[in-house]
Amino acid sequence: MKYIYNTNNQVCAQSIELEIENNIIKSVNFTGGCHGNHRGIASLVQGMSADEVIRRLAGITCGFRATSCPDQLAQALKQIQSESK
């Protein structure tokens, strides 16, 4: 299933488009922000379970900000999981 998550205004990416099937991440695409870093994150998490991505990325900050693009990906996955229940 495909999802679009609008990030908060503390990060460079405006949104994250995810495709998840049976709790496995099929694809991730960030809109806005650092294209190279986002492509790297997307490539690394492809094929991983949402639970593992949340475990690894939740709470990562960016400089003085309370969140980051990886943390926003984890937040998106948490929201998707909570809505799926």
C-alpha cells in the first residue's frame, strides 16, 4: 500500500512517499531536502521491516533540531502502523 506523510516544518524534506507490503518497506521517496542523502536512506531501508527501521531511526536529530529526515521516516512508519490497527 502507498502512503504519503507530510513532515513537520523542522526538516528539509516536505513529504515522504512510502510503499509498504506486509510490514516490509518496498520503496521510499523524499520530496525536498538533500537528494543524495535521501536516496541513500531509501536504498538502505528498502526490504527492511518497518519495525527495524523505526528501531534504528527514531530519535535521530539534525543539528539543533529535535528531529531529522530519518526520524520523520520513523514517525511516518509509526503513524502508518497505528492507523493500520
